[in-house]
Amino acid sequence: MPSTTNIKSISYLKSHAAQISEDLEMNGNPFVITQNGEASMVIESVKQYQEKEALIAALRIMALGEKDRVQGKGIAAADSRAQLLAARQGRK
């Protein structure tokens, strides 16, 4: 959760966009921007955004794998290792 020092008004954003950009690059803490006293957006660095998107993608893959496992669509780890070993030996 962002610290309370990173809660700024939209008017602050308008007048200090360059400073916010520098702060994001230096410390990486996102900013919560408020409008009429209510949180309306979060500004984060591109690096944070990309890391979060990669994490979400990995979690989606894991969820799909778990769904397949529950439905009985997967194979046992030992069987998978045996298939990999057989494929490697077939290339030689």
C-alpha cells in the first residue's frame, strides 16, 4: 500500500507532473491521485507496471494449470519426466 505522503490532488499532478515522474523513477512508490477528496487514479512507473503485468500473466497460467489438474487433464510429474527423457534420448 502506498504511503500517505504519496497521496496527491489532481491539481498537484497538473502542476508537478515532472517531479512526480522523477520521484517514481527514484523511489518507485506509486502515487494515489485524488479528485474532490476521493481517490481517482494511481500513477506508477513503467517498470512497476510491467512487473505487475508479468506477475498477473504468470498467475493466470498457474490458474489455468490448476483448472486442468482439477479436471484430470494433466499428467503425473513422473510421467512428464519420463516423456522428456524419452524425447531427449530420441534426438541423440
